[in-house]
Amino acid sequence: MNILLLGSGGRESAIAWKLSQSALLTNLYIATGNGGTLTFGQNVNMSILDFPSIATFCLQHEINLLISGSEAPAVAGIWDYFQREDLKHIAVIAPSQTSAMLEGSKAFAKEFMKKHQVATASYLEITKENISEAYAWFDTRNPPYVIKADGLAEGKGVVLPESKEEARQLIDDFVLNKRFGASSEKVVLEEFLAGIEFSIFVYTNGTEYVILPNAKDYKRRFEGNIGLNTGGMGCISPVPFVDDDLMTKVENEIIKPTINGLKADGMPYDGFIYFGLINCEDRPKVIEYNCRLGDPEAEVILPRIESDLIALFQAGLSQKLSSFQVQISDQASATVMLVSDGYPEAYEKGHNITGIENVHLSTVFHAGTTLKDYELVTNGGRVLAITSLGTNIQEALGKSYESIDRIRFKGQKWRSDIGFEFV
Ligand code: AMP
Ligand code: GLY
């Protein structure tokens, strides 16, 4: 099987690594890939949003399977584009454009959840026409408030103001001043849910699904969960408090109604759903849907999946997912991100990376790296994900931190307390 994978981060490195272990793989291409994906396939310099070039590449290289690692091609409609007569023999692992709105539009996701009775926070949709309802919402509730820009806003579209005044200013800024352009002309106000967050992943063909390993990521830049939000500084799997009882609730109150909703609304889906959840008074509720694997979640969950990933996709595409037994390792997995100094704000690129060849206890997934004159250099904020397996989270983390000692690049930074609540 010939595969084209779209994306260039740590998540796509982990997907490429997993695909490369399959006996079903013939050729793997990654657009655009990074300094590490070269080990698993051939990097292709092509925009992941340039659908005509992607189509031409697929036809020229006899691609059988196109996988969207990132949400951007899905939200832009890659699944629908490949319904074209000359392309429809190429299977696409991505949600349809309508399904991708579960991630692309918070208001769409909330409406979908309400209609299909998926457990989530109560909400109100606000535009400039009904902005007075937002002020009334703040007047009749206690802080903190939850304000979410409807559209994609590079992870900055959710704010949790601590006072009525701040909430009013923020809503004016989002809706009237269009802080995130069209993405914040509409916002969603949500009931604040107190609890502990975790993430559940499924692979689905829109009617059947399999549950993949769960994970918890650490988004804040600094130890003790303080500082700016990042894409994720580290991750662990499995999450110790996610027991059978909680999973039964997640499956019955969240996963099944979601998949049934996709089916009922005729929303085609062939790919991953990432459920961002909060356990609020022992009831799991959806905070957000993503139509992809997470990053760095992929770097901890894929190493725990023992089944062949291509065989899993084939089972999904041939409507045989219900009988596919996905094998999941009992081992714990942890990843620690090595990031550039200054990330998630301004940082330098182009620093030499050395020592990866001395790492034996962990798998090093490349994120922001590239080759410059045949030398490996930094090329992003999140540079490398150092993933290890162990009999428990503590052991896995210990291996990752030992491996970090062997890797060097100028300005390298990391969080020294990933998984701190559980060790
Ligand atoms: P989101 O982009 O929707 O995942 O939101 C970003 C973060 O805001 C989440 O990871 C939560 O920590 C927080 N958050 C979002 N919605 C709520 C809510 N309804 N109650 C409490 N915290 C929330
Ligand atoms: N680590 C969070 C995400 O991928 O959205």
C-alpha cells in the first residue's frame, strides 16, 4: 500500500513511525514532514492545503491511502475533494468537511451535542445581534465565565475571565472588535465546569468505532501548570483515574451518542475523534471535539497500540471495525517535549541538535526539526518529543528524563514535572 501522510509535527512523526512498522506498507510519503520523518519515508515539499497538487501527487505515485494528520486539510474539505470521480479510489483518513466542523466551529459542536444528547456544559450562542444576552448571562452567574470564539483561533480562542467586568470587556473585544476576525464574530458562552481533564480517542468510520488509549497532556509552559498555554509540553497514557466505571460513562454518554449523531445527520467520517473531556462531579463532559489525534497525545498513544495501524484503517474502510480487536499494551507511556527557549512566544531556529544517537531508552519523535546542509537543526517551538514506555508512568518518565540528558541544542527547555500528580 502506498500512503501519503499530511502534516509536519511530532504527531505526524509518530504516525509515520507506526505506519512504517506495518508489513502492509510499500511506500510512505509525508508532506511536508520534518527532519525525523525522513527515517520512515520520503518527505514531499507540498502545502497540505494545496488540494490540486496533492491530487496530482496521489495519481502520479499511485497512492492508495491519504491520511490527514492535522485538522487543517479536513476543515478545508480534503475528504470531500477526494470524492471526485478520478480520485475516489483513494481512501482518505479524515472527517468530511461538515464533520470537521465539530472542531472548526464551537457553536456547531454545541448544537450537535445538544441535539444528540452528548454530555456537555450548557451554553449560549452570542453574536453582535444578541450581545445583551451575554451581559445578562454574566449578571446572573458567578465567575469564572467561559467564553469561546466560534472558529479556529490558534488555541487562543478560549478565555476564562474571573470577573464580570473582564468578561464584558472580552466579549466586546471578541464580538465587536473581532479580535480573531471572523472566528470571533460569533462566540459560545459555557457553564463553567470544575474538574480534572483527560482525553479519549477513537478511530471511527462514521458508524463503528474502536477506543484507543486515553491520555492527559500538560499544556502550560511551566512546572506546576503555570505560564502560557502551549500546544502541549508533555503527555502520559494511560490516565490513572480513568477506570472502567468512568469509561462506561464516557462510552454511553459521550462516544455512542456522538457516533449515532454522525450517522443520523449523514456526516461522513473516516478518522480519529479526540474528545477533550472533564470529569465534573464524577460525570464526564465534553469540553471540545478535535477531528484528529492530539500532539503530543499521538506520541504516547501510538506506542501503546500493538495492532497494525494500516490493518485498523482497512477494517474501518471495509465496515469491519466492530469485529477488529485493537490490541493495547499494558505498559505506561510518557513523552516530554524539548522546546526552543522563548516558546510559545518568539524563539530562534536553526540550532544544531546533537546526541539523539546516544538515546537508547526512549523513542525520539521529531517535531520542529529540519536538515540544513545535512545537519539536523531546530525549526520550530516544539522540537523533539522524547517518548518512553515503562511498567508505570514513573518508570516511563524516568527514562524520558534520562534520555533528555543526552540530547543537546542551544536554548533547549522542557518541563521537569510531567505527570506530577501521578508519581
Ligand atoms: P478548549 O479550547 O475548548 O479545549 O478550551 C481550552 C481550555 O479551557 C480547556 O482545556 C479547559 O481547561 C478550559 N475550559 C473550556 N471549557 C470549559 C468549561 N466549560 N469549564 C471549565 N473549563 C473549560
Ligand atoms: N495537545 C492538544 C492538542 O493536540 O490539541
